[in-house]
Amino acid sequence: CPLCEAKVPDMRCHMGAHILRALCNTPEVGETHPCGFCGRSGRPECAISITVTASSAPTWATRCTYQHTFKYGAVDNGSKNKPCRNLPLKCALC
């Protein structure tokens, strides 16, 4: 992890915990729009583009070093073993 240097098997879920702490005024991640994969803010490679279509699940693209593939349906529902739901969302204002 680029923030705490821990070796973790699921970076997205781990980063979700860092972001949650930041939202609860325990800052650890970038203050504005932290990357969900690495937690850093303001890095051009961490910009994410999301495409939403009416007929299929959203697709996304980023150049973040810590990115990994996942399925929106599985992440959005969470599970007992992986309750984290840290997933990219399309901003309704953009």
C-alpha cells in the first residue's frame, strides 16, 4: 500500500478502509477525490473514466499502478468475506 506500506491481498478493499477513515476526519489519503486504488490525489495517472450504458454494466479505465479488474455486480453487493463496496461511480453532475 502506498499509504501505509502494508502488503495486502486486496488493494481496493484496503484502500476503501483508508478512504472511510478520511471521511470520518481521520485523514490518511489525499484530501480531494482520492484514487480508490492507491488513495493518492491529484495524480494524472489516477484519473478514471467511466462509461455507463443502458444495456450493460459500467466500464472504467485508469492508468493507476494499483488498478485491478473487478465486476461491478459482485462489488456493489459485497459479501461476508469482502464487505467493502469501494467502486468507481459516475458523477451525476459530470
